[in-house]
Amino acid sequence: PPPPPPPPPPPPPPPPSPSPPPPPSGGGNTCWRPIPEYDGKGMTYEMDHVAPFLRFATSATLTMTTMPDMALAPGPSYDYVAEADAVIANMATVDTAGELDEIRFFDGKLNVALGLIGTLLLGYGQSIEEIMLHSFGETSAVHDAGVAVWKNKLLNSRIRPTTVIHQLYPEDNLRLNDNMTVRGKHFQTIVRTMSHSEFPSGSAAVCAAIRDFVDALWPHLTLTVQGSEVSYSDAPFVILPNTLMANVPLTGAVNPAPGGLSAAAIAERCGATRELGGMHFSQSVPAGRKLAAGMGAEAAATLLSLLGPREGGVRQALGG
């Protein structure tokens, strides 16, 4: 008998799904999306949104403060084309090593914490007990502000500049930091974009809490400069100038501040560098600061209450 006919060819594969359209100026799907990342060895990956369970966080989740009202940072109304153009323009202004060092310094909140500790030890003669008390309170303020801002990020779920620029300008040549030109589809921020929603800025919230904590606690510390006591209002800085502390202890990060940093400067530059680095649109940093306002002061008050009734400053309460 003749051989059976060959089987029919398999159907052609379905066409690839089209990429989602760019987010329009108003409306459309502007929810957070994972960003492709590269390991520098030829591999790519995407990360899910970190800590999604914090959407349900309450005051009981916090250590020393109460959960702020999430209505303090309502979802923004962005013109994404204008916002993306502003991100690109901001990054293009970054063209010196000092500016890059500042962005990298504030990207690592451990740099700020260790800069404060180094200054308390080297600049103001604090004992190990005082430094440990400060570190416990500052870490608690950062934790609580971080939980609050991540809860708000999950409620708002906003798309990052990287995703917007990839979709709006895939084949355009964009001039970025260091006068570097790249295609829009290869756009990357100056430092790694964290795997969570763009709005509000976590860095701005955390550094606002640090500012408030330092402003509330340090007046109770016995600060000494060359053996003489100084009041906090007369203290010239809370992080030493880079002429006295060129690198942050332990992390080794470059200290970017030739004149040192005040608590207010920490809060301001910590937020501003997120915009210069390409991580945030214009409404995110103010919203992060507003959401966390007062949390650092509340953490300082709780910390001081743990010392019990006392006369004098923290040093006396600790038996110094």
C-alpha cells in the first residue's frame, strides 16, 4: 500500500503580544510594573514589588510612632510626557564626580546613619552608650517612616520613570549624565531603581524622619567640641565635613559634603538627589516628606520616655 500522507505542518506560532502603549498624559494604566535589570554578565531579570504585605500595616506594625493618615499623600496627577522630559533634563545636569558621589551617598541610608554616628563620636565626644541610644532611636524612626511610605506606595502603585521613558522614547537618543547619550529603550537611572512604586519617595520620607529625629533628640545630648559644651542650635553640622571624614565608616562611601551637613540639609539633598538620579517624578519627593512629617520627633519623644523621670540630659540619665 502507498505510504500514509505526511502529517500537516504545525500551525504558525501566534504573533507576540504587542507592548502596552505608553501611558498618556491623563488616565491609562499607570500602575507600577517590574523593571528589567541586568547582572552585568549577560543575564536579565525582573523583581516583584517588595514587601507587598505592608499594604495592610497599621500602627501596631510600627515600633515608636503611629501610622500617619494615608490621605496625606494622595495619588498624583501626572502629565507623563512632561514628567519624563523633566527626568531626562535633570539627569543631564549631573556632570561632575561630586554630584555623582552625592547621589550615591544618599542612595544608601546606611551612609547617613553611619555618618551621624561617626560625627557623634569624632565631632561631639559622645560615649558608646549615647551613640547606641541614638542609633536605636534613629533606626526605629527610619523603620517606621519606611513602613508608612511603603504602605502608601502599595496603595498608589505608580509607574517608574524608567518604564515610561522606555515606552515613550525607545529609539530616541537621550543625553543623560556625564554627557552620555543612550537610546531610550536602554535608559537606566544613575543608581539602581528599587523594586517598588514610584510614588511617594521612600528616601524623602525616611530622611524627613531622620531630620525630625535629630532636631528633637540632639538638644538633649551633651555635645562637646574640643572639650567645651555646645548647644545643638550652635552645632555647625550633624555629619562632619569631608575634610574631617572623607569616607563614611564601614561603608567606605565618599562623603560629598565639604562643609558638613545639617539635619535640614540631609532632608533636602536626600530628596533632591532622587530626582537628579532619575528615580522619581516631581510630586513624589514632596509627598514623601509630607507623609513622614513628625514621625522622627515622635520617635525621639518615645525614646526619651524610656529613660524615665530625669533631671538633665541624656548623659546624666545614662549614668554618665
